[in-house]
Amino acid sequence: MSAVTPLLRAAVRPRPSPRVEQTLQRERHDPEYGILVAIVAVAAIGILMVYSSSAMRAYLQTDDTFAIVGPQILWAALGTVAMLVMMRVDYRLLRLVALPMYIAGIGALLLVFVPSLNVVVGGSARWLKIGPLPAVHPAEFMKLALVTYLAYWFEKRGTGIRKFWTGTVPFLLLAAPVVALVLKEPDLGTASVLGFTAFLLFFLAGANLLHLLLLGATAVPVVFYTFMHGYQMDRIRAWLDPFSVASTNGYHSVQGFLALALGGVFGAGLGESRLAGGLFVPNASNDFIFAIIGEELGLVGAGLVILLFVAFAYLGFRTSLGAPDTFGALLAAGITGWICIQAFINIGVVVGLIPVTGIPLPFVSAGGSSLVISFAAVGILLAISRETVEKGTWNDASADRGRRNGRAHLPRAGRRPVAPRSTRSG
């Protein structure tokens, strides 16, 4: 009887349902909320300052104080939705669309040079207008497309990045046309962001340092002699001594300096810009909005904006260090680097560190294309932060960010068929 008992037990043991999925699900934790808080805070300050810097001008021109900030609020809402959607999407799926995004970005940059489709602003054909659709800035989309495709390409190339013919030359063939097309518009500021971001990713992917130095040493004179002429050289001369040409080429810089100086430590207060007293800051809601922040919120407010970008940079690169794969690490570093490089250039222009060039302050300046694309990019960064793993470094992106008493979410045991235990016949 004892020998028959194991056979009976095996016969009556319930068999697993064939419909039960046998694959393991990737475990995710909460995103890096510090990134979310920093970006939402910067965007909120941006909407406030766009309204403060544009309300009176909009009222005089259109009899509507919300004529400029109204669309900005709508674009911010659309960008927030894009961020929340991308935060829930597996960032690895971007590998499938990396090449189509890159090709579409190149095509859009080429369409900018079609006279019937472009919109020329300040002598630069940066905007694309197709039918009843709102005008868009293709270079903004190209920033995300370039970062995504380079991260994917570097991951596939692996250690071949260090070699000249399999790494450096193909990298140039991918990045140089993008930078050249944007320079041709001309848009030196955006081209600089694209170029520096590409070089940052190339360095982080494991580029040969000698090749990288040679590329930098070659790129500077090529860009200088090819594109730096005419009004761009005038801007460099004005940057060196803006007060000597305060009424012409140095006008933007001088007015920005005066606005920052009048702000003092605590600022003049919201809406208290010295426009009525004769101070006029050109592009106050766009490229020079940081000057308005310094004037109305003072050193404290301007310092807070800088501190928020520094916090974003730290948390973004921390997420890159803890990314579960090479693609995620490079993508997180590229997004973080692009946004921080652009912020540095914009603020550097206002405070006189860099010659004047038209480039928005991310999440702050008025502009729909930049705002939506930047929000979507941060959503991708948050998606990567949901899968960070601890690697033992001092600035690890900790995975223990669960809602249950701060503990990590451990994977549950799945319903798997268990082999019967070996038994001995009695």
C-alpha cells in the first residue's frame, strides 16, 4: 500500500493552467521624483515670468494680457501629458524608432530651406509652417532624435567606438550633417547644443580621447572660417566690449546687464520691470527671460533657477549611472546633457560669458516646440529612472523607492509547475 500512495498523490495533484503566463515581468520601482519636482518648479517659474514679462506688451498690442502666456500654458499642459505618457512607456522601445526619428529630423531640417514652407524670424529660417498647423522648430525635435539614435548606435557599436574607421568616422557622418544644417539656417546657438551633446555622448560611450581631441581641434577652425562671418563676427566684437556699441550690436547685452543690476538681491518684485523708466529688454519672454528673472526676483530668484538646473543635472547623471543597460545609460546622459548645456548657454549669454545667440532657456522661455519636446525627453528620463539598479557607487540611483515603507518591490513568485519531490517507497 505504501508503494501505491505516491502514485495516487501524483495523479490527484492539480495541474497548472496552460493559460498562465510563464515569462518573468521586469520589476520597476517609483521614478526619481526629484527630477519631476525640479522640472515642474522650473516650468512653473517659466509660466509666471513669461506672463510678467509679456502681459503689458500683449495688452498694448492685442488688448489681451494673456496673448503670449495663454499658448504657453496650453503647450505646458500638452508637454506634461507627453511626459506622463513617456514615463510609463518602456524606453527600450525607442530602439525601434531611433533610426526613423533621425531620418525624419533630417528631412524636417531640409524642409526649412523650402521658401514656401519656412518662416524667417530675425533673418534666420528656423521655423517650419505646413498648412493650418502651428509653426514648429524642427531643430528641437532633432535634439531628441539625435540623442536617441546616437545612444542606440553607440550601444550596437560597442568597443568599436574606440577605433577610427568603425567609431570616429561613422560618428562624424551621423553628427556633422545635423550640425551643418542647423548652422546653415543660421542658428549658431542650437547648433552648439547639438554639437556639444553629440561630443558628450561620444565621450561617454568610450571614444578614443586622442580622436576626440583631434575632432575638437579640427571642428573649431572649420566652423569659424565656414560660418563665422557677417553679423556673427559683429556679435563677437560686441561681446568683447558691449558698451562701446550699446545702441547697436551691444544693445541686447547692455539692457540685460542693466536689468540684472537693478534687481539686486531680492528683486524689484513681479511685474515691476523698469520698462516705464526707459529700460527695455529685447526678447524678454524668450532668449533674455533670465534677465527679467534677475530683475524681478533678484539674485535669490535667479540663483534658485540655477540651483534647480544643477539638481536636475545631478539627478539625471545619477540616473544614467544606475541605468540597467548601455542604451538607457547613454540616453539618460544625453537628455540630461542636452538640457543642461542649453541652459548654460542661455544663462551664459545673459550674464556675458558667451556672445549673444538666440536660444531659449529650457522650460522657462516662451515657445511651444521647445517646451513639448523637453517635457517628452524628461518623461523618457523618468522611465529610465524607474529601472535603475544599485551598482555600489557613492552616488547610486537607489532602487529602494517603493511605496511600501520605503522598501524595494521584490518580484513575486510566479505560478510555475513544480516537479514532484522524489519519495522513497516504504
